[in-house]
Amino acid sequence: PFFSRQLIQRLTTSNPSAGYIDRVAAVFEDDGTGVRGNLAAVLKAVLLDPEARASVPHADFGKLREPLLVLTAIWRAFGAQPGNGGTWNVGSLERAWPQRPLGAPSVFNFFEPDYQQPGEIAEAGLYAPEFQILNESSFINISDELWRRIFSGYSIQSPTTTTFTVPNAGYLPNSAIDTIPAAHGSMAEALNQKMLFGAMSPTLRGKLTAFLDSQMSGAEHRRKVLDLIHLIAISPEFATQQ
């Protein structure tokens, strides 16, 4: 149960039910063929459990994305590829963010499984491990770093040094290329599909469209798109995995 709960917390939800933990632990004990500790079977049980596959997740279901997973989600959404056998030159991420790959402060990872953020989460008796490295200061640093990376990209160390930047036209419908306000809804919807899998709330959609209509009406297309990507990336909806 201890091992199964932490796998669930990393992959699907910070607050699994006792039944969810028990079902995964049972697969750990016996994968159906008498084998104990079959990790592939355990991961399958975590990801395909009915609690993780509900079309309408329970109100307490989900988890906060780690800062690095916010970045990699953006890369994945826009098809970032180093190419030519190169590797990303991401620099010292811990200077701006509270974590970096393979840089956990101890063998116990970046946060504790029983961490409860003071306030509403703790008062509700819920756990939120990833909130242990998210606070007012780190959120500002993460937001600033995301802005820089969305607008400037990352250099690629390969036979020739190049830079990956988020594309700004190819994935949008033609109508969104236009500067007319009517196209702003199409732009928000295109990014909704790319980044939120179509689950953007009407509230967020309305705020993004209003921002384009009022504050960005005369801006170039590239600036509109990248600003919207950044606003979505730092929104609670993108920060929360359900």
C-alpha cells in the first residue's frame, strides 16, 4: 500500500481513495499470474483504475503539476524536438525553479507524500505533496521563467547550435491568423485543444478572449499567441492534472 499510494500520487491524484490504493496494492502482490512486484502491471493498474478513468473526476481527484512537468507539457503540446542527435541546453533550472532533473535534495524526492498545504487544503484533510515546493516566491519565479522560455525558447547543442521556440501559426486555424477580434475565439479554442485537451472552462476562455479584444487588439499575431500560451501555462487549470 505504501508503494502503491506514492505511485498513484505521482501519476494521477494526490488523494486516492482507500479502495484505489487497495486495488493497486493487490496487483503489486499478484499480477494475475502469481508474480509479485510486476511494475508494468502495477502501473497499468494505476492508470486504468476506474477512479483514474472517470469521465467526470471527483472533486478531490487530481494533482498539482511539478514545475518541470509544466515545461515538458508545453514541449509535448507543441512538438519540441532537439533533432540531429542534439540535447536541450536548459541551463541551471534550479536558479529559477525549485527543482531540476535528477536534482532531488534527497532519496525521498522533492516533497513528502503527507504534505498538507496550510489553509483550505489542510483544513479539508487533503494532501498536496507538490505544493511543498510551490509558494508565492517560487510561483513568481516559475511564471517569469515560463515567459522567457515561451518567447525565447531553448538552445539546442548539436552540430550547429539552434534554438527551439514555440511555433505561432502552424497549429492555429487560418481564421486565427487574422487580426479581427472575431478570430480571437478561434485562437483560444486552438490553444484549448493543444494545451488543455478541450477542457478549458468558460471562465478562462472568456478572460483570454476579453484580454485579446481589449489589451491586444492591435498586437501582432505572434505576440497574441505567445501571450495566450503563457497565460494558459500559469493558469490553475493547466497547473492541475485531472
